[in-house]
Amino acid sequence: MLRDEVERIWPELEWIEDDELRERTTRCWERAFELSPLTPADLERIPFTLKVPGCPVTFMAHKRAVVHVARDAARSVQGFFGEALPVDLDTVVAGAILADVGKLLEYESDGAGGSRQSARGKYLRHPFTGVALAIECGLPDAVTHIVATHAGEGNLVARTTEAWLVHHADFMTYEPFVKRLEL
């Protein structure tokens, strides 16, 4: 069953305390798989980005790392700043889990164990398709905002605190693969 597979690849769904938000986040991943040529098993095998030739990290390893880094950062912000900079932890976790859900519509299998950009992906990057999926599944605007602004497209608008945390968690686990200084 697809739900079981989504819950298997995303044990972090349990971190979302709000039952309705957890359900909608899970449903969004189910819907993405219904529309995608990719399977949950593909995400545990394909590289997380097409921008790093020979990328050694899988989609799921990267995505789960982003969720962990974002949650840990959010907890630190809560602990050090309290009400001076409020953070909704459920929104951070759901947004981090959903940030790249649109890649299921942007990528397809290349037939050789890897992935490539799909025809749709040539027109619409994953923040756009991810927002469409999130809206279809009834995700709150605060979570959908994270999906919309987590990547470079978000540099053109103001971000919530939760969106900043997910954006930086995503980029700090991506950019070292692209811009790392090797000594």
C-alpha cells in the first residue's frame, strides 16, 4: 500500500504533532507518487540533485537530513530566542518534508538506474509543482510558503522564520557538494 511506503521512507512524519497536518503531509506525498513515474524505492536510489555529476547521496538521504537539520535548528532558535523569534515546529517539519515533493514531477528515471529532468520539469521546477501538490492536498499556507520559497526562487520574496530555517537546512546540505573547497 502506498501509504505504508510513504510512512516507511518518512519516519519523521511522526514528529508532526498536529494529526491533521501529519495526514495532509502524508497525503501530499501519496498524491505526488500517484502522478509520478518514480516509486519510493527509486528515491532511495537516485541522486538528490541533477546539478552534481555523479552525486553520491540519494534523494531520501538528503531530504531526511534536511528535516533533521531544520528541526534541530528550529529547536535551537526556540531555546535561545523564545518568544522573541517564535517558531512553529510542526510547520518547520512539515515544510522540510514537503520542500522537494515537486521533484517527483520534475524527475523521471533515465532507464539506467539514475534520473533525469522530465518534460514537465523542463517547464516547471519543483517549487512550483510542489506548491500545486500542497494546495491540492489542503496544506496550510504557512507550509506551502516553505515549499515555494525553499529554493532560489524564494530569494525574490520575504520568508517566514520557518521558511528561512528550511531554506538554510536545504542549502547547507547541498552547497558543500557544489562549492566545497578541497584542501
